[in-house]
Amino acid sequence: MAKADRSALDAPLGRGSTRQRPTSRDRFGRFTEWVARAMGTPAFLLMLTLFCVAWIGWNTLMPDALRFDAAALGFTALTLMLSLQASYAAPLILLAQNRQDDRDRVQIEQDRQRAERNLADTEYLAREIVALRMALEERNNQAVTRDVLRQELKSLLADLDDERDDDSTERGNGAAPTTRNSPRT
């Protein structure tokens, strides 16, 4: 039986039996950050201390035939190993700091843009609140008193009475009556 073509259009993506992790172009950068994080932990310091104690203990307490770094020479091999570790650790830590600085710059720019948007939104809302206050003040200044309302209603009733009188005179002159929806008083 032939293996199914994975590029077929009738098969959904991601249904294969094996999943490949996406390759990252920045593995070394992530490695430097891992080293920087690991070297700053108490566990690393404890392991390094235990390693040095074991090294010194082995080369001090064991018989001369089993020793590989003489105490008389000041543990030269241990010194070289620690110097080598330090010479690699410093640049790796600096690379990790540079990556963090780049991320911080991007984050600062995003924060600045977010602050500008918040400021624009706040200014817009402030203008809207001022417009609402002005509209409420104008509305309150135009408060309708009872006397003003009575006067308006009387003028409307007078207009309605005039229209009713006009309708009744038109009917008396032989004109066809017009239908109006007028309130009864």
C-alpha cells in the first residue's frame, strides 16, 4: 500500500503521524538566555561548590596514583576549568542581556503607543463629557415653567379653534367637507 501524499488538498494539515517542531533561527539566543538564567540560580552555585569540593577532596585525600591535579601546584587543572567556564559565561551573559535590551526596547515602544492611544481616548471622552455638560446646562436653562406651558397650550387651542371655525364656514358655503383629526373640547 502506497503512502498517502501529504500535500493532497483533501487531507487537513496537521493530521500526520509525526509532528515536526518548527525550526527556530534563534536557538543560540535562547541558549544564551538559558545559560544566563541557569548561572544566576542558587542550584548552580551549589553544584559548582560541590564540584570544587569534590575535586579538591579527591586530589587531596586519594593516593598519589589516583590524583590527577596536584595540590602542590595549586590545583592548576581546576583553575583552568573555572577560568574556561568564566571566559565562556561572560560573553553568553552579555548576549542574553543584549537580547533582553532588544525586547525591552520593543516593549517600551509598544507601551508608548498604548499610552498615546489611551491619551487620545481620554481626550475624546473628556470632550464628550464637556459636550454633554453643555447640553445639560442648556437644557436646564430652557426649563419649561408652568406658566410658559399654559401659554403654549392656550395658543395651540386657539389655533385649533380657528381651524375648526374655518372648516365650518367652508361647509356653509357649499364646499365639500374636509376631514380633519382635531381634538374635541
